[in-house]
Amino acid sequence: MADTRGPREPLGTNHLVTAARSAGTYCQSVPLVPNNGKLHIDLDGPSAVADLVEAARVIDPLKAATHFGTESRVVADIEDHLFFLSATNPGWFAPFRDEAVIELSDRLPMNVDVAANLLGGCSEVAVDAVMERLRTAPESWRDLSTLVGIGSESALSALADHVRREPPSGEWVNRLGVHVPTSGQAVRRFAPERTSMHAVESGTDGVTGLALDAVAADADEITWHYLSFDVSAAPGLPNWPHQALHLVSPRTYWFTLHSGVADDGRYTGAIVDDQGEPFDVGLEDCEANPRSSTGLLLRPYDADLTYRNGHIFMTPGVVGTAGGAPIGLDPTPNCPGCNVLMFHGAAIESRDYGEGFRSVFYCEQCVRVAVTGSNWN
Ligand SMILES: [Zn+2]
């Protein structure tokens, strides 16, 4: 999720842009903001999706793989288009699923939760094609996330067998939010359904900026509250027996925080792993000036969000996301109670109390939570 925002390139010199324009679909007002400005197709119907796939087909795969130059920028823009499509009309992608997996996975790139919304229903032939590629590149992030995205019984069984055969690939599968038991198929520990969290005065699905004693029964380690939200307002998330799940932080930028949960839903007995390197620049100043509290409204992803650079955080008023796959910068925490990967609950981009991503995970069986924090990658 590297942020490669830069000056917009002049448009019109690229044949794909020209093709899109001649099809009458170029530069209409849509909430999709491709990061590189090289390709912009208004995804207003199935034929526009066909145009998008055709744009991928005509790209020279060798040039796309160089990670510089026009082709790779077009591919990055295609990724933003697929992200938007996955949230708005994933069904329109159905005719292209197998081709996307078998022939075009390098030119139709997608994050794992985009894949989980676009690739469900792929054929066995597609699963076999991915497994064939993994035989030569066992740790291919793209192929591992494609299997997770397909998500069928055969895909998740093949994935689990692969990880047991090639243990180093397990680290990547962990970051994709997938649990691999000692036997049986892999288990996605995230919901494909994605929900945006909007700061609104009257929102009742959650709240930001609470006093610490409202969310922590013993606040020795917990020094900041970002937000709390009602898990039942985010489709796809497993039940949580309390009113809210809290996204909190210890006084450092990079960490994994594990905590039990008291009967009243507040966190208790939090333990922080900062890998021995607490980094707390500016955090005590921040604590001295806490933010005012605001309500949250949760909404399924829709066409009104800004889809750019693989996330929606540039949408005005959006403070976080619930559901979807974990960001993947940190290992997904294991539950210390049952040793199953914890379920991804929500993520934010912090810009005040430490900079970077903060994610909350939980075990619905043991009623335990974990929060991870990492600086911008
Ligand atoms: Zn557990």
C-alpha cells in the first residue's frame, strides 16, 4: 500500500486513455480516482467492465512487470478500477473471473479483499492454474491472495496443503488474514463485506474519543482511544458479546497489544509487545489535548466513497473501515486462548496519536482482542 501520489501525468498520450475516450467513457465524474491518471473508465455497466478487461489484455506483460513506465501505471489504475467495481457491482466481473486468474492476474491486480469480492465462483481449472504457478513460486503474494480471494472449498484446501508443504508461505498467508490449521482447509478470518465508518454528530454505530476509563478497566498499558463500534453494524463480522469493540493504543507507534475483556466490555489485563523499541514522539502531548468525541455511522462500501491507491481513507469524513481483509503490514495476531488466528475487525489510518495504520482483531470464541499498529510502510 505504498503511497505513490505525485503530480498528475498529462493525459491523452496513452492509447488506452484514447481508447476509453473514444468509447465515450473518459473523464466523467465518478468517485473513482485512479492514482496515476493513466486510465479512467466510468464503470457504469457490464460493457465498461469488458473495456477494462480489454485494456488489461493489450498491455505487454513484460512491460507491466517492470514497475516503472506507462504500462505499470496503467496497471495500477486498473487496480483502483477493480477496487471500485468490487464494492459497487462485483457481479459484472463474473464473465472474466477465470480469465483474470488464469491469464491476466499480473494485469488485473487486486488486493485480497477485492479478490474476495470479485473471484468467488472461479472454476476448478482456475484453482489448478494458480496451484501450478505456486509450484514454481511458492511464496507468490499474488497467487496466495488469489486463492484466498477465490475462497472455494477446493481453493482453501489447496492453499492449506500448500502452506503445510511450503512453511515459509505461511507467513504471507497469515498476513492475508487466513488461518491454516494442522489439518483441513484454510479458514478466512476476515469478512469479504466491507463497511466504511463516517464521523457524524448523530451516529449511533460507534463513537470516537472516549475517556480511557470508558474502554479500559485498568489503563496501565492503554493510553489512547481511537474509536469504538458496534460489531453488529458491520455485516460479516462474527458476533461480539459486548456493545462495542474498541480500537485503542499503547504509548508507541509500532506494537501488538493483546487484551482480555471484562464483563462490562472494557479491556482488562492488556499486554503490549513493542519488540523492545517503544517510539513515543509527541504522544504525551497528544494525551494532554484529547480530541472531542464524535459519533460514527457505518455504511456498506458504495459508489460515494473515494477509491484510490487501494483504500478509501481519502473520502472526506471517513475515519476507518470495518470488515475486509487485514492491511497485511503486520502479522495477524493469534489468539492466546485457542491459538486460532484472530478475526479482523476494523482498521484506521492514524494521523494524530502516532502515524500509520491501527487494526483491531478479536477472537469471538475466547472473547479476547488484539490491536496492531505500524507506521506508514
Ligand atoms: Zn481464541
